[in-house]
Amino acid sequence: AYAHMSGPFDYNKMPLAPMGCAVQVHEKTDKRGTWAYHSVDGWYIDTSAEHYRTHRCHIKDTKSERFTDTAQFHHKNITRPTVTHADKVMAAIAECAKSIKNINSTKGTDEMK
């Protein structure tokens, strides 16, 4: 639907990031003191559709929203879920219980691969 209304999506114009992700928003030199920190903590809200390569972020200290073109994203903790050994053991136990009850299901086996 977006492509029909606005044309093909261009990541260069509207970069995307995970909503709610922690960010460090760069403070421009004309907005901060000489020895002040160069960035402030905040959370990513979304990409501004009205501005070129601009993010809308919520700043923790001022409790307000700010548009910025320079932000450092801290998304290392947002990862793809992985299957742990405990998950494999629980799936094997469930598969054994199904086998004992004569319920045939390969869904669990396919999910673990």
C-alpha cells in the first residue's frame, strides 16, 4: 500500500530502527556548552516522514521529543531469539509424551531445526 501511495520505499530517505530502542542523541555545538556532554540519552520513536534522514526521539532528561539527524542506536540487546538447550530438552520431553500417547506430530521437530 505504501508503494502505491508514495512510490517505492527508499531507506536512504527514511532510515528505520526498532521503536523504543535506546539512543544517544547528538547535541549540536550551538545548543550545548563548551564542556558539556556531546550527547543525551533517549529512546527512538520513529522516522520523520517530513524531514530527510531525520529521527524523532524522546529525550529522558527533558521528557520531550526531539528531531535529530545524528543518533547512536543501542540495539545490541535486541537479538533474534535462539533455541537454548533447555528449549531442546523440553521439546524432546513433549515429543516423548506425544509418542507415548500415540499422537503423531512433526511440528515440534521442524521448529527445533
